[in-house]
Amino acid sequence: MPYDKEELEKFRLSGKILRETREEMRGFVKESMLIIDVCEKAEGLIRSKGGKPAFPCNVSINEVAAHYTSPPGDTARIPEASTVKVDIGVQVDGYVTDTAFTASFNAEGRSMANAAELALKTAIENIHGDMALGKIGGLIENTIKNRGFKPISNLTGHSVGRYLIHAGTSIPNVASVSLTKVRTGEVYAIEPFVTLPDAIGRVDDGPQITIYRLLKAKSVKSDAAKKMLKHIETNFRTLPFAERWLIGVVPAEQHKAAFKELFASKAIMGYPVFVEASKKPVAQAEHTVLIKENGCEVLT
């Protein structure tokens, strides 16, 4: 259902904080930098501006399309000549906005990033209330293909809501026969993903999990696990979190066992990293928009 004036102002504030953070991060990301420094810089900026991260900062490199954030003590660095997606989100009183950009340190990656930005711009210029999802996907796909690249077929944009990053409606990046429509007054993240023309053009689940979410409040045995679970419920609700956000919640010597207990009990779930199926590099661009009858308002 459409949001009221007060709710929309919270979305707008969330988007303003996120827009400022994204623009500061564009100049921050460099080759050979520790990935954890990128994550903590983005999340720190969000908090310093009065928001809260809606999910951990994603820093997904080359063929990794999404869902990588630094685990505790991460020593991985941004490789030279790589293509880096930085995906960040803000929540203000639970109202979520989501944005992403690609920092590429090679010519091919920059061309893919430009194609993603153009596809995003094309979708934003054409989207309006009661527009069919399949038509939006077709515009994105055609724009990407006209630039000589390929969209990722099984990654989509999504509606957002209060304490919800994926609020039930997906915006495809390829043409489809979906007659479902975007609705005036609702808020959506549009995010084209672009890869090379000879790539398979879809993502598979990778072996690594670095982002988690509360699944269900379960009865756990250890006091440390109980304390950690309570912290997750209170601070993150239904939104994703990083394990490094839990450092210090319980004594260091109890952290690993408590976290493992929560995962084993299915109190929390994990999101696998997404990897392009043919291991080809991926670029991304993303904005969150409020749908109007004759267009949209870009919140980020």
C-alpha cells in the first residue's frame, strides 16, 4: 500500500544519507585496499550521518556479483585491474533505501559499468505507475545488449519496505511476459547487473557465506548464544547483518561457539555469495525510486 507523508520523509532522509555516502565512497575505493576498510568506511559514514546500515556493505569483486562483505579480521584486498561492486543500504526507522556503483580498474570493466549506469538511467526515465515488470526488464536488457554486453538473467531489482530489503516484488533485468505492474506510491530498487557477451549470464551460489539474517527466535542452550541472539533481534530485526557487527557482544573466547550454535539451530540463516556461472566479471548500478503516476522520484 502507498506510504503516508511521514513515511515518505523517512524514505527521503534514508536516500539522502545513502546518496551522500555513495558519492564519498566513489573516491575512496582503490586497488590493493583492504576490503574490510571499504566496508567499515561505508558503514561508518552511514552512522555518522544519522542512519543505520540496512545491510552490510557488499564489496563484490570480478565474477562475484553480490553478497560478499568482510568477515571478522578479513585480510583480503582489492586486486589490481579488478571490477568492484559496492552495494550499500540505509535504514531510517526501518525505511530502507539501496544503491550501488561499480569501481573498475580496467577498461573492459569501465565499459560494463557504463552500460549498467545507462540501463539504470533508461529504466528510471521510462518507469511509471502501472508499468508492467516485463516491459521494464526489456528496456534494461535491450540497453545492455545494445552496448555489446549481457544482463544477468537471475538477479533482479526489488520492492523495499519497512525493515524489508526484498518486499515481495522483483524487477527483472531481462524481458519477460510478467503482467505484474509497479504501483504508484511504492518504493523499488532498480539494479541492472552486466557481464560479458560470452558469459553464461546468470549467477550460482558460491561456497562462501558472509551475510546473515535472523530466521526465527529459537531456544538455544548457551548463555552466550542467548545473549548474541537477543542482540540480533533487538538491533537488526529482519535486516541482514555481518558477523563482524557482533564482535564484543559476548566475550571473545565465546564468540565463535555462540555464533556457530545460532547457525546450527537455524535461528539465523546465511546468504551465499553470488558468482557468475562462467566466472566472468560483473558490473552493477542501482538506485531506489518512488513510483509516481507519470514517472518516478529518485531517492538515492
